[in-house]
Amino acid sequence: MLEVSEIVKSFGMTRVILGVSFTIEPGEIVSLVGPNGAGKTTLINLISGHLFPDSGRIALSGKDITSASPYRRIKRGIVRNFQVTQLFEELTVLDNVRNCIFSRNGQLRRFLRPADSYKEATGEAMEILELFNLAQFRDETGGGLSEGDKKVLDTAMAFALKSQFLLLDEPTSGVATADKFKVMDIIIDAIKDTGTATLIIEHDMDIVRDYTQRVMVLNQGLILANGTPDDVMSDKEVQETLFGVSNQDAS
Amino acid sequence: MRYCGLLSFGHGAYFATGAYSVGLLCMYFPEHFSFELAIAAALASSFVVSALFGFLCVRNTRIFFSILSLALSMLIFAILYKAYYYTGGSDGIRIAIPTFFGHEFEGMRRIHFLLGPYYYILLGGFVISVLLMLAIVNSPLGKALQATRDSELRAEMIGIRVRRYRWYGFVISGIFTGLAGALWSFVNGHITPEISDWVFSGEIVYMVLLGGFMVFEGPIVGALLFTYLKLYAITVTEYWMLIIGGTLVFLVLLLPGGVTGGIQSLYRLLIRGSPELRNSSEG
């Protein structure tokens, strides 16, 4: 269980997060929505350890991780992806995923034996690639994939670390609209199988409604609403924040 | 270091460390001067020096890394040059013909030693090094090093401690360079501080650029080509530096992937004829 309590973060004079609290239960899939500049990515950075809060507390399974480094948090089981895909562009797709598995198993320091001879890690990497529909690209370089596939690979790499808690920053941005649901199907199926708790930043309300059990709306550094997608979407204030007043009738 | 995505301008330092380990051993313990002991000393000392320098250098990236590695190698140069009493200063050290696993080459002239047994020792050393490097490149460690090059951010995020792995890469590279220095010292028979100079480090960088740094075999091809090019240029004109410099400009502008990179993109062009690759090899 991830507990975030009363965290505050300012950049100089700009106050970005003004006391946010929430909890995420094991196995829960929660989405985080909000207008641009609401502080969504900052919140992710605070949870992953790339930023530290000015005050407040973050705990994972009851253990305080407020001041733990990103590396420590990964070892504890908090893994994230990035809004702008970060792949090992000159390594093959297989190596991209297999590196994650080597890292998880603590085998990265091994040398002399070729990586291909690690049958178990290679097999697991292939399973993950198949799960994410990337198996046919195993020998392509990461940089050679289409934008959509890159995005899927990015999520597959976060997934390969088998974390307790997954932070996905816009996993479908840059994916063609027609493919968005297909990509989300793949991601959500994989996550549900392992029961990983997940926080997803997402702009597309249809995806939020279809794929997540709970939605949190962040606006100007505060949580405006927190509940099931249907409840939250019917809230008048949320509609005004997310869609603007003029669209109120349309939704 | 190419697999870490960092450019070192100070590899002369580890070359010199290897060579001077041999030299100092020859100077102070002539009775124990055997090939295997000299190589062991060279490996150990280049490990220590590259671990120390690497520890400082990996704190920086890109140009800062290059400059710091250059500065530290000039430190080695200064020590070798100024410590006349211990290292012979600019006079350098003469290297005797070593024993090889108890076998003595007494009475053999250096030229015969080099053309005969040492040629095979060198060839063996080269083959072993290449195989070892190839193994490392394809191992999990090698993949991790390449990962830190491609995306530092992502590497951190999958639990690779980027600085530490850069350090490993630096030390591995330093040890191989030290080995090269030691093997070379027997060939030349005389070592001077100039090998730790930045000019020498620059030559290493040039070899890598010439051969191409995106292909494993690139630096090997580059080293061969460079040696022939330099010999040829020196015999043709006293302005041989001009030829070397000219080819460098040509390389940087027209063949950024070096000779092997050029061959590779030409090969791809012929196989696939993809216009995208044509653009990238021209641009």
C-alpha cells in the first residue's frame, strides 16, 4: 500500500503541490487526471524520488520512503516510466527488456558469459515481449520502432521489473488514436495478471472510464475529487476544470 | 569506452602506466624480469590508476569528462617527466628482453626476438584480448554499459547505478590499455614519458575515429590504417601531419561512422536500398 500524506512542493516562489494526501491499495489501478500544469508529473516525480517534498510523508507498505533515493525506491518496488520515452535506442528490443530482468536479478555485473546464454532471463524477456505484442521486433533496435511501439516497449520495461507499484506517465501519448485502446488493453491485462498497484496519468477520459477503478483529479496542486470514474465525471466542478464551462452540456 | 558513450582523451596515461610498470620492473629488479611478471605488474598498476582516475572522471560527462581525463593523464606525464631519479625523466628507460615462463632468450638480438617468439606472444595477446572484449561486450555487464550510454535516465530507472557502471567500463578500458602499453614497451625496447602525453592519447582517439566507433572491429581497423597511413605519409612528405589532419577533417565531415561505419551503411544500402539509410549515411 502506498500512502501519501500532506505533501507540499514549491519551486522557488511557485507552489506546485499544496498538501496532497491519498492512498493506493495493492492491486488497485488508479488514474490521475488534471489540466496542464496541475502538478501531475511533479507528483509522480515526488513518488519516484526524482524530487523530494518540502514537507509531508510518503510511505510504502508502512515504511517511510520520503527521503529515499530513486535507486532505493526501485529496490523497494516503485517503478515508473517517462512521459517522453526513454529507451536504450541502440540495443535490441530483447536487450532492452532483458537488461531490466538482469537488473532485477542482480546479474548485471556478470561478464564473460554472453547475455544470450542466460536462458532463464532471455525466456522471461521473450514472455514479456509476447505479452506486450512486441515479440516480432526482438532483434530490431529500440530506436527503430514506431512511436506507438516505443511507448509500449517503455511500459514493458517498467513492467519487467516486477514492481509492487507502477507509475505510468501517459502510457498512450504519441500512440495513434485508433491504437490507444489496443495498447491499454495490453498494458492493463498484463498489470491485472500480476496484481501490481498502478497510478496512471491519462488525458483521455474514455480510457480513464474504461480501464481504471478510481480516478483522482488534480487541480492547482490540490486533489479536487477522488472516486469512481462515473462519480467523479458527473461532478460539476470537475467538469468545469477538465472540460471548461462551455463543454458542460456536451458531457 | 565507446560502449559507455564517453570520450577519453587521457588513455595515454594507462598506456604509460602499463609500459612504465614493465620499465620500472626491468630497472629495479633485473633478476626477476620475466614477461609474465611484467604483464601482471602492468595489469595491476593500470587497474589501480584507472580505478583512481575513473572514480574522479565518471562524475562528469561529455566534454568535461574528456577534459578531466586529459588533465589527469598530463599529471602522469608530469610525474614521469619530473621524477628523473626514479623514471629517468625524458631519457626514459631501456627495456631488456624478458624471460618467458622460465625460458631465456639469452644472446638473441632484439630484432630476432621481435620477429620470432615475440611476434607469436603478441599475436596470442591480441587474440585473447579481442575475445575477452567481445565476451564482455555481449555479457550482461556489456549490455548494462551500453544502456547507460543510450539513456542515463532509463538506466537509473531500471536500477543501474550509472556512475558505478561507467566506472567499471573505465577500469576495464584502462586495464586493456595498460596491457597494450606493456606489450608495446617490449617492441620498442625504450620508453619515454611522451606516451602519456595528450598527443599520444589523441592518436588513440584518431584511430578510433578513423576505424569507426560504432562497430566492434572499428578501432582495430583504425589502428592498422593509422599505422600504415602514418608510415606512408612520413615517407612521402615531411609535412605528414598535414595528411593526417586532412584525413581527420575528411572523416568528420563525410564519414562520421569511420571506415567500418561507412562500409556498414554502404552494405545496408546495397542490401536494402532504403532511402532513409541513404540519407543518414550522407548526412
